Amino acid sequence: MTSFNFRNRQHVTYASAGGEVYFDTKIGNVLPFSFGMRYSHLFNDNPGILRGRGASS
């Protein structure tokens, strides 16, 4: 994913992956109830500047 940092006026790239699991059930066969878990991981902790896209180096 690529985004633009308006403070620094630079394009930055983020690499991440993740997943989620949700369960839908009824409590006592009357009350609908949903719960789930989500996990995500950011591969680069300090996103770098994309080369050749407005970088002033």
C-alpha cells in the first residue's frame, strides 16, 4: 500500500498482512451474538520513501 505523507511531502510504502475470523451464534437460541479475532502484522516498522516519486534526495 502506498500513501502520501502531507507533512513531509513524501510518498511512503506500507507492507502488511493479516487475517480475521468471526463466529456468529445465538445465546440460548434467542440472542444473536458475534465475536471474532483479528491479527495484523506490519512488515516494515519504519516505512521508507519510495524512490523516484517526489523524493528530494
